[in-house]
Amino acid sequence: MNVNFEKIDNVNAKLTISFVEEDYKSDVKKNLNEIGLKRPIKGFRPGHVPAGMLQKLFGAEVLANVIDRKVGQELSKYIYDNKVPVLGEPMLNEQTKVDLKTQKEFEFIFDLGLAPEFELTLDKTVKVPYYNIEVTDEMVANQDKSFRQRFGKQVAGEVAVEDSLLRGSLTELNEDGTDKEDGIKVEKTVISPQYLKDDDEKNKFVGAKVNDNVVYNPNKAVAGNVTELGALFNIDKEQADVKSDFRFQVSEILVSQDAELGQELYDNALGKDQAKTEEEYLAKVKEMLEAQLKNDSNYRFSIDAEAALRKQVGELELPEEFLKRFLKAQNPDEADKVDENFAHTKEQLQWQLIKEKVVKQFALKVEVEDKMRLARYFAAQQFAQYGMSNLPDDVIDNYAHKLLEDERYSQEITNRAMDDKIYAQIQNAVSLTKKKVSVEKFNKLFENK
């Protein structure tokens, strides 16, 4: 067996694997014998099938499997042992012609795309801006207002506003405004004007008082959504496409009342016993906002760091024709879009190569605790979407473990954890040009980008 590596240029190579009969003959014989022992063949006991018959029945299949396996093993071994920096996967060259029926010797030629060689300097001579976003008193006040509204309660009110809840009864009306005999009647239902889709219908409820009668059109109010109408009328949606006006008699009005400053609010907003006084509460709110904005600052840093390293490295040479061929083979249904999207693909691949250089240079590894930390974060984020915050650690941990057990999320979490390590390492290695900015100025950094 012979393996020959030929570098064509900086980013393209050929790998030739040659076989003579002695390289595979014993493996073919061994596999045929195993078939004779295991596979039932009419007229013969296991282990007593003549070699000639086994060859006739299974020879071509076995030879193909043996050759395929040996080619794959030698290809992988050479690339691994010689640390060949392959991009994509080796592809069989069009010159390779194989006829298992007539050939005894085989030659397989593979085209290889190679990663370019380049240098990357990552030390204090590299300068990257880092924007610290200022947390103002107004931002703290707005967050406090948001917490008060979020953890407030519904209390009895005298006059309805847009976000009120109105309880009452519904009666279907004739065109002349009289009650419709045998029409739809609902004794107890709830309406919140803020969720109505038609402004004219919504405004009919604003300003209503207890015992008032509000005449409105439910069909217009929900833009003809029969599912919502069915729930409102307590009937099947198939019968709910009713276009009549209805009279809603108000029996109770509930309005939102903001939460008062105090231990209940502090615990709900920040977690149990995180603050005991108003001063501690507002200080914690400010810390929370600073932590949130720190994520934004780090995200901006990742953009600026990428730009700085790309500029340092310059345009990386890539095996473009090989990569296009590889991408078309991987996604034949999208083959016509490969050329169209290649500029973006090329840009992504160049940045991936720079990141891999950072990983290698600093021997970065994703540990179990890195993945668990990120899984906990994702778990908390998902619960927060449903208004569930400050959950016990064991609840978060259990859900985090489930995310890591799910292949869809596990790889994403691993990739994200490695990216976090890469950017943290870059941030630690380079010189940060720190700048304190307002939220408004920070947001302008993203305009027209």
C-alpha cells in the first residue's frame, strides 16, 4: 500500500492511495469465511460452503467493502498523523476510475482543500475599544417603575382605562338595538380593552363605569378571529363567526395598582432578602442594569475585536473552487445558491480560522462547568419569558441538565461556551481603550451597520 501527498499550491493538495492485491487479499478471504459461517446458504451447513461459491456470490460486495474501509482508514490516518489542515472533507478526484471486476490494483486520488497559514498577534500591542454604558438615575427610575407595574395587583376601580379588566354579561342585539330573541347570551365574561384589535371598538370601553352598558361589535374588535369569539361566547368556533352588535353590561372594573415600595416588592424583583431598604433596593437595581449593559458592552467588543483581528490578518487565501465543489456536493438542493452566497461563506470561514488560531494559541477548552453555566443562563432566560423569575436553584439546574441532554441544544451551548472563552481570552490579551458612553451614543454605534 502506498500513500502519496502532493501539495499543488498554498491551499490545494492531492492525496493518492494505491493498493495492490496483497494489500487486501487476506481481508477479503477473512470476510468471505465469516459470511460462510454466519449467513445461511441453501444446501450447505455453516462453515462448509466452498470458497469458490462464496467468491461467486459475495466476492464483489466484500471486495468493495474492504477497499472502501481501507481507503477511509488510510485517508484518515494520514491526515491525522501528519496534521494536514483540511478544510471541508477530502473529495474523490474525477481521474479516479475503479472497476472491481477487472482490476487487481487500485489507485484513489483525493482533492484536499487546505487551511491557509497565517500569523496572529494577540498581545497588548493590539488595541480594541471597550464601551462602558453609563447607568443614569432615569434608567434606574424607569426600571423601578417597570417592577412596580409588573408586581402590582388588580384592584376595584370606578372608571375603566385601556388596561383595565371589565367583568360583566354579553347580550346579542338586533339591528335596531333591541335584545335578540334566542340570541347569544353570556352571563359572566371578562374583557380587557388593551387586547382588542380595533381602536374604535376598544375606545368604547374606556371611561365606562360599573352598571354601564357598552354596545360594541365583538367580530370587529377581534378582527374576525373565530377562536377568540368562540372563547368569548363559550361556543364552538365553527358557530362563532357572528357579526352582530352586543351589549356588554359592566358589573365590575379592575384596574392595575402599582406595587408599593417594601419587602414584598424587593423580594419579587430581586430575590428573597437581596434588599431590605429602599436605598439597597435602588442600588441593586442599578447593579442589575449595569450587569445587563455589560452584556451589551461585551457584544460590542466582540464586533470590534473581530474587526481588529481581521484587519491584522488581512484577506486569507482559501481554496475557493474546492470549497464551492464541496458545498455543492453537501447540499445538492442548494447548489445553485453556492456561488451566489460564497462571499458571505468565505467571510464566515475566514473568521472561523482566526478563532481556531486563538483556541490553539491559548489551548482553550470547554469544560463541563462552562457548559453548565451557560445552560443555567439559557434555562433562566426561558423561564423569564413566561414571567417566572427568581426560581429555586434546583429548578434551574434540573432544566439546565435537560438542555444539555438534548442534542439540538447541547452543541449550540458548547459552541457558545467556546465563543465566550475566545472573546474573554482576546479581551484579557489585548489593550482595551475604555470609553464611557450613554445608551444613546452606544446605540448609535450600530446605526447603518
